[in-house]
Amino acid sequence: MRGLQLLLVSFAFAGASIDAQEPADPFADLTDSATAEPAPPKRSFFTDNFGFRKEIMSEFDSSDHGQPASRQSLGFEMLKKFSSGTSTLASFNFQGRLVRRDGFQPVLNDMEGETRGGWAFEYHNLYLDLYNLFKNVGHLNFRVGRFYVPFGLNLQTDTHGTVLQLSNEQNLGFERDWYTGLWGTINKHLNYDAYYLAGSGYDLKYKGQKGLGALRLSLSNKYSSEYGLEGGVSVMGGERLSHDTQRPVETRRVGVDGRYRHTAGPGVVTFTSELSAGRDVPDSVYSQLIQTEYLHGSRRWGVATQYRRFELERMGTDASIIGEFTWYFRNDVGNSNLHWIKLNVERRLQRMPGSPALVVALQYYFYR
């Protein structure tokens, strides 16, 4: 009996010892998600602030003085931005096309195509921007590469895919050039662009020309967003290569331009004008462009007409009036998603040299 009592007492002490221990925590091996360090995001050149867009263009044109011609192309555009946690530091843009030409008509958007029969790879934009170089000075941005000539409205207008073009191709022999310089804002009312241009046009080359200096003062972006108004004054001087002879020609230009958008019924009407005067020494030069566009409020269709005139002393005058109809499958406000069919009819009133002609172009275009 005494042995049984001792056994019961030992079991009681063992139970008391077990009850005195603190129970185990089933979540002890887990960390608090609220205080854990988040994994750093994966950064890649091709995913971080990188844009890639595709382009398809098919164009057929003919005139009453020549054989039909066609231009087919596949293109792309790459845009890469480099940024810190608080600001964009730099951006790089490259845009090109692989083009097949059969025949040639001097339509407005292919003035360089006369010397590029068959297959050709063409680059358009190729430039680097550096932003806010000196923050204590103000908006001082740097650009180097190939882009629209800083004269007239082309800096503010992407005419890469359109048939209708502005004045520079005819006025200077090229709409894009290789250059370097500064751009930014002077105050809340004015922007500036100040560059040195190679003056060579498509290829970066020097054949004795000194290059061109260009300065443009233009209205700030608030005038476009609040009043539908764009405009500026441009000056240019120096030497460039002649489009025809590839020899240096002393060039001087002064130009004024403007664009005004206004609501008209269910759509928007836009008036555009570029005027310039100067010299291709020793000849005086005058250029004039007036354009009116209407875009329906649905952004599905639009019409445009343009009158352009270029006069070069001792050579004569080129003058045309153009009508265009566009049907849009897509037409976003930011021009990042475009899809259309255009019919463009140009009546050439005066030619140097040559005789007047009627040129018809039909274009299919896709960009996204």
C-alpha cells in the first residue's frame, strides 16, 4: 500500500512540473510581414522606362507625268528614359525603317527617295537628351544627335508618318539634321532652342561646309493647352551642303510661324502657317506655307488642304495646292496609337524645272 502511495505522489509532482512550463508558440518561426524588408524591384534596361513601338506603312502614288510607284516599309521606334527616384535624367530615341521602293514620285513625304531604289534601311530620329544640367541656372537641357531642324513648327510637329509635310524639306533641302545644343524654358511664356547643325542633312558628313547656327524662340506649352495657340520666331545662318550639288552654300533664314486650334461644330479646325525669307548666296529665297485641317469630334475622319510656295531667285518657283482625306481606325490624342488610310492629291501649279503635274498618293499607316 505504501508503494502505491509513493507512485501516486511521483505522478503528481511530474504533472505539476509539466503544467508549470510555458506552452510552445506555433508561429515562432514566422516573421512579421509588416516589418520585413521588401524585396528590391528587378530593374532591366528593356523593362524600366523603356518603350518600343512598331510601324507599318504602305504607299502607292502616281502622276499624269510618270509611272506609278510604291513604297513599303516596316519600322520601329525605341525610347529609353533614365531616371532617379525623383526626376528624369536623360532620354534616348532611335527611329528607323526598312523600306522597299519600286519606282519614284516626288511626293512630299519622300523627297529623299529618288536616290534609294530597291531596299534601304533608313534612320530618322537618333538623339540623346540630358535634362536639367544646372539646376541653379534653370531649365537647361542638352541634345545631341539627329532630329527635326529647329526652324519653324517641325520641332513641335511629328510628321514622320504623314503625307502632308511642313516647309523645311523644300526650304533647306532636309527636314532633319545632325546637331547639338541646348533647349528649355526662359520663363512661363517662352521656350528656347539654340543649336549648332552640321548642315549635311541625312548623312553626317563634312565637305567644306562650316555648319549652321540656329536659334528659335517659341510660346510655352501653356498657350497650346489653354488657348490652342503655338508659334515662334526662328533665325539660322552659316553654311550647309546643297541638296542638289552637295557643295557648300552660304545660307541665311528668318522665319515666323503659328498654329491655332479652335472648336468648330462637333470637331476641331486647325490653321497653320510658316513664312520665311533669306538667301542662298547670292540668291534670295522666299518660302510660304498655309494649311487648314478639320478633325471630326469622333477622331474617325479628317480633311486638310495646304498651299505651299518656294521661290529661289534665278531658278524660279515651286508652288502646289494639296487636298487630303483621312479615315482613322485609331487616333489617340498623344499620337502613340495611330492607324489610318489617307488619300492625298497634289496639284503642282509651278515647277523649277519641269511642268505642272497632278500627283495622287494613297497611304496605309499603322503605329503602336
